[in-house]
Amino acid sequence: MRPKFDERDAELLALRIAARDAIPGPRIGDYLVFPDGHMERFSYDWGDDIQTSPGGTFYLDRSGLASFSGGLNEAVLKARMLDTGAALPGSFWFFHHDWRTAHNGVDVTAPCRVFRLRPEG
């Protein structure tokens, strides 16, 4: 049984979101809208390009950075991306009260930026 999200976890989430908001550009867990309209989340950052995934789980670290567990799609150049200025909720998890032990994760939601691809050419 997973622990219940409580006031202490809410404080930890607020700190993580503040740290995340300070990270520029596309971040792991943010969304990319493809030309056909479907959305995926950023899942692995290579520097100049970034991979997306249609599913998986995202761990939200104290630093505001996220890590991903799941399958990865082909990388997309960051130079092709435009920040839409929109945000959508994204699901994440972290350890209840920051206590790292088995079966101690809490599920949370944090704001995620939405990007779209520039037209090629």
C-alpha cells in the first residue's frame, strides 16, 4: 500500500515545482505537440535534441529535474521547438517525506510546459 500524500508532501512538491520553474527550455516531463496533433512527453535530454515517449513514469527530484522510466522514441532537435506559453498538468512521483525506501512513492501533479514543432523548411 502506497503512503497517503499529506501536508509535508505538499511542501516538498511546492519546492520541487519552484525549482522546476527555474529550469529554462524543454524539461523532462514537458509536452510536445506533433504536427498531427498528438502529444507526447519529453523523456530523455541529449543536449541539442530530446526524446519523447507516449507513456511511462516520471520521478520529480528536489532539484526540479525529472527522470523517466519507459520506452523512448526517436530524438527531436530542440531548435525545431516553439514554447506555446501554455501549461498542462503532468503526473510525477517522489518519495513520501523524501524517505527513499521501497513502496514509499506518492503520486503528484506538476505544471508542464507545452511545445510544438516548427514547420520544416
